[in-house]
Amino acid sequence: MSGEIHLLIVDDDERIRGLLQKFLIRHGFCVTAARDAAHARRLLAGLEFDLIVLDVMMPGEDGISLTRDLRSKIATPIMLLTAKGETEDRIAGLEAGADDYLPKPFEPKELLLRINAVLRRMPQIEEIETAPKYIHLGRFRYDVERGELWEGDQIVRLTATESQLMRIFAAAPAEPVTRNDLVERLGRDGGQAQERAVDVQITRLRRKIEDDPRQPRYLQTVRGSGYMLTPE
């Protein structure tokens, strides 16, 4: 999974930053480290990364604020590291646009597994002979083969998780997908908190494809079953 993948580690703790950099390099990643949000912004201005590992609690601009701003500009997957264990704080990170979170303290091996799980959310969709090339959702169209969402001639930027959700739904349009199935296919651990996290990601995706996200037309809730994409 690692190959030539370039990671950006952002953490104000020099010891943790150094340990993570050495550990991930040892596992085949190319790793660049930043000491704070301002340093990360300078690096992002000149380099492209495959994934950002970002500490939430930093002096100056915190990780959630940086995530929210970056998400308005780039679709690079973001994983948050947080010392806070409350579900509300994790949900705040997901709502800001993060793809995953990992509470501190954690084992480096768990971080490695989580990174690979996030990166696996961007595979090419399996070839399905009967699948349409495009799925139309009002003024939007989804290119099934490329995994791209378009509004007219403008591409709509999706996060890694949103992109994977679209791939899952597009592979079985008009068929319900359970929340538990979504949790498993997104590479997450089970549990009610993870199902809540999926709900947050669904809400974010609806904001991008629905005229009224509170009354979804295309990404519908199926009571007792989960969610279903209903194209035109």
C-alpha cells in the first residue's frame, strides 16, 4: 500500500513528530513533517501529499480549524490525532472534513493500519458490465468509471471518504446499503460511534449533491435499512 506515497505529519511535539516520521519511513512511506499549522501551510503550497496526519491540539491554529480550511481547497485525505476521547470532539473533526481520527495515546502500528485503511478508500471501482457510465443526480452527474462528481463543467471536490461512499452507492443504485455495511466497507471498526461517524459523512455528502440536504432527494435514508442512492 505504501509505495511512493507521500505523507505530511503535523504535530507540535518534536518527539512524537520524530518518532512517527522514523516509523512511517521504515514502513516505506515518504514522510515530511511540520511543527504547526503555519509550517504545514507553507509545505502544502509547494508540495502535493497523499494523506495528512494532523494533531488537533496545537498552539496557534488548531487541527480542526486547519482541516476545515484545507477541506475548502483540497481533497487530500486527513487523519486527526487527538488527546480528547469524547465522541463529540471526534464528530467535530469529521464535520470539519477529516476522513478519520485516532485518539492519543495510540500504538504506531494502529496508525499504520488506519493510514492504509484511509488510502484503500480510493480504489478504482470494480468493472460491472451493466453499470451505467454516468449517474445523474439533478444538476450533478457522477462518472462511475472515474469516480468523479461533476456540476456542469465543474468538478465537485470530494474527500476520500465521500468519494468511497459514492463508489459504494453507485455500484448498487436504488438498493439500500446498511450503516453497518458502510462501516465495514470504509475500513472502520464496528460500534455505535462509528455508525454515527458514517451519518456525519452522509450529511456532508448530501450538502454537495442535494438542493435541500434536510429533505434529500437522491441520497435517501431507508428506515431500518440504512441509505440508498436514487438517481434520476
